[in-house]
Amino acid sequence: MSADYDLPGSVTFSVLAPSTTISSNTNSINFDLSPYQGCVGVILNAGANTAGDANSKLVAAIYDSADNSTYAAISGATFTNVTNANSFQVYDLDTRAARRYIRVVTTVLGVNTVYPIGMSIVGQKQYNPS
């Protein structure tokens, strides 16, 4: 479950993965896109490798699913690999081109590697008159 923050102007900010450090492959939470319209920004905020292999890298990609069970990579929905420098990246994802659920899958390549990381999503929810 994500923490949602409704911002003025009908924009919602949701946390996909709270700030933490990772040293192995991991997934963000599964996120339901159905309340959103148009494009959402999927945010990857990662720090430089803090330990281990100087040639390591963090690879991140967005996966989607129709049933919130079976996920597959979205073609082209990748972030630039993170190596030994801080990295703040936003991927613009068109909700009409993705299936209902998404998550960010991260792969850590290297020996004894640790990356500080956080992931979020920001977008506009559909108008829903009460």
C-alpha cells in the first residue's frame, strides 16, 4: 500500500518504495494506475554505490500487469543505470499504454554493493464526481 499525498491542483504523490538501502534485487510495491489519467511520473532517486565493487550498477525498469499477479517488463520503460554517482530520474509513463498495475524492478549488479534508493509516482487522478 502506498502513502498518497494529494497536492493542490489535483495532483497526487505516492511512495512506491520508502527511502532505504538495497544490496540485492528488489521490487517496489504493486501500484494501481486505474485512478490516474494521462501520464504519470515514475521517480527513481538513487544514491551512489556506498560499498563494494567500484564497477557495480543498479538497473531499474518498470513492469506492468493486468491482474496484479503476473508482471512483465514494459518495452523501453527503463531508467539509466546508476553507478558511482547520485541519480534522480523521472520516467513519463502514459497510463493508457500500460496495463492496470505497475511496479519498479531493481537489479543490483556487483559484489557487496549497497545503493541508497527511494521510488515515487506523481500524477493526476481522474475526475470522479460524488
